Amino acid sequence: MLFGKRGVGGVLGALLALTVLTPEVRAANPLEMNFWLSGPRYDGVVPPCEAALGAISSQFADKESTFWNSALQIVGYDRVREVAFRSWGPDSIPRRHCSARALLNDGKPRTVNYSIIEDGGPAGYGPGVEWCVVGLDRNWAYNPACKAARP
């Protein structure tokens, strides 16, 4: 027998004390429900894939020079295409997933997987962009081979 009569009585007494001493849980009143708790409202207005290329080039050059002591830069793009739009469902933050081939100053073309996110910019203002250059994800943030940057 795991518990004696006193052990069972102690456990039941502790449970009874918890239920009696626990404060009452109430639903939000009408003021609490309607005061700044409306939740996000997304319109699904996300710029086209080409709109993010300048930001990607700038952020890539900054990352390479600052963190990796590298002079690599993206000098151009081709094969820009949309891969998916709102692929994570209608209730998630709207994203446009794209792919492009980046031409780097080392002469090697590399694939860039990226997404443009509605209200994903600084402090939630304007569109934001998340991107990954295949073969240059040095901190493995989107590993393997930038797969986590795709839908």
C-alpha cells in the first residue's frame, strides 16, 4: 500500500485546501474585453517579390562585412519568382514567399529564399523581410540549405 490512512487523508486535505483557498477566476468584464484587446487586423497587402531585393542586398552586405569579415555583396538578381502566398493559413500573418538567383561579386550565383511579411518591419511598421542565401547561412539559422526560409 502506497499511502496509509493518514497519507490519503493528508492528500485529500491538501486538495480541499487548494480548492477553497484558490482565488476566484472570472471572465473579463466588457471594458476589459473592448479596451485595446481587438487583436491584429491584417489586410493581406504584401508587396511583390521584387520589392524586397534592395533590402536583401543591403542587409546581406552589412551582415557579411560586420559578422564574417567578408567583402561579399549581391550585385544583381534574376529568376525572381513567387513561391507561395499565405501558405501558413488564413489566420496567420500574411507572407509572400519568394525565391531568386543572386549574382555575387565572387562570380557565383546562389539561390536566395525569402519572405515578405505584412507589418513585419521595425516595431511592426511596414513590411519586413526574412531571407537566406543558400550556401552562405554561416550561423545555420535556416539550416539545412536555407530550407527553413521556405514555406
